[in-house]
Amino acid sequence: MENVLKNIFDKVSGREEERKIDLLASIVDRNKIKNAGVSSIDDVVEFAKTQKMKYDIYF
Amino acid sequence: MLDITFDELWDGIVVPMSNDLHNRMMEVDKYTDVSVCNLPQDKVNFKKLYESTKDTLKQLYHYNNSEKIRKIDIHKVAACFASVLMEYKVFRYEINEHTSDEVFLSNARLAYNVSLAIIKENILYKYKDDKDLLQFISTHKLYMPKTTEGHDRFSLGRTKTLMLNSIFLGKFDILSYSDMLYWIELFNIMILENKKASEYIEDSEE
């Protein structure tokens, strides 16, 4: 009975939707991609400059 | 990314490459008037767009491990550059019945090639202690995979896809594009190290 009342209250007040959004946000957060840079773009570009290499163009 | 790094990428790759592509366009297409937005004021605007694109990517897609500094890998840096180049549109023109494919694909071509230039620099850095490989990489283009008969060559296909996606989808998929760059890089590493693809199979989880 208490659960039914709680559900009714949540739906009437819109909190059911908010709760679902909070749940989804936490599920999304834990499924975000892991990313780690092996080398730094700063080091890469600094080194490339020393090689005086011209870029290529691919058609 | 340090300011000096961004400056080097803009001044060393984006600007000269866009000028080269523009010159080529003028030779091929004598009808369409194409303006090139690679001036110092464009650099400032482009940089802001790059920073906001990168920050949004990190905020929405990256796992927040608060213990570590969250930098993005170079494939994603290159993909962000491609994304911003597609959005910013260095080449601007009016469409008419004479608009050539050269002009139509120009922004996609620039985006694709700038991102590849960054990947090539990453490969160069990987072999920074190998003089012979450095010499080879510096003087050769990246290898591209063959495509199936009847398909466009790989680079043309990628360029067309970029342009078509920008028209039909309106949104650049940075993650998928960075995966493509990772594959191009791995393809080249396998060739440079003369290794078989089977040596790069992921360990089984079971």
C-alpha cells in the first residue's frame, strides 16, 4: 500500500521522471569512455618541427 | 595543448595546406569564387572553437577519473581538428551550376588531410630514436589500405563521407573518426615494423 502511494505521489509530483533522469545520468557516467594519452601532442609537434617534414596531401 | 603547439599546427599545417589546396582549386575550377579563411583573426576564432569542442568531448564522453589529469589522446586531438575544420569552413563559396567536386570537397579534404598530418607526426615521434625509420617516414606518404573493386580509393572515400555526413547528419562523430585515425596509424605501424596483423590481436578476456 505504501509503495502504491509513493508511486502515485512520485508520478503526480514529477519526481518519478527526475529520478529516472538521475539514474540514467549515473549509468551514463559509469559508461563513459576511458582515455589516456600515451604521448603528449606538445612533445609530438615539437619533435616534428625538428624534422622539417612537409605535410602530404591525400586525394 | 600549449599555445605554441596550436600555433605550429595552424601556421605549419592548416595555413599552408589550405593555400596549396586553394591554388589547386583555382587551376581546376576557374568559375567558382572561393575565399580562404586562414588569416590571423581566423586563427583566434578557430582556436576558441577547438577548445570548446575538446572541452565538450571531455565533459560528455570521457570517464572522469579525478585522480589523473585528463588529457585526450592524439587521435582525438586530430579528430577535433577535423571536426572544427568542417564546422569552421576555411573555404567559403557560393553553390552554382559550375561548382566542381574539387570545390565541393575542399573543406572535407582539408579536414581529412590536417588530421592525417597530425597522425603522421605522432608516428614520427613514436620512432624518434630510429634514424632510418625517421628518414623513411619523413620522405614517404602514409600507407592507405586498398579498397574493394568498384569503391573509391580510401582517401577519396573518407573525404566524401566527411562531406556527406556534414550535409545529411549535421554532426561530426569525433569518436568514430578518431578510431579511423587509430586504424590508419596502426596499419602504418604494422608495415613499418614488418609485423603481421595477428601480433596485434587483443588479449582475450576469458
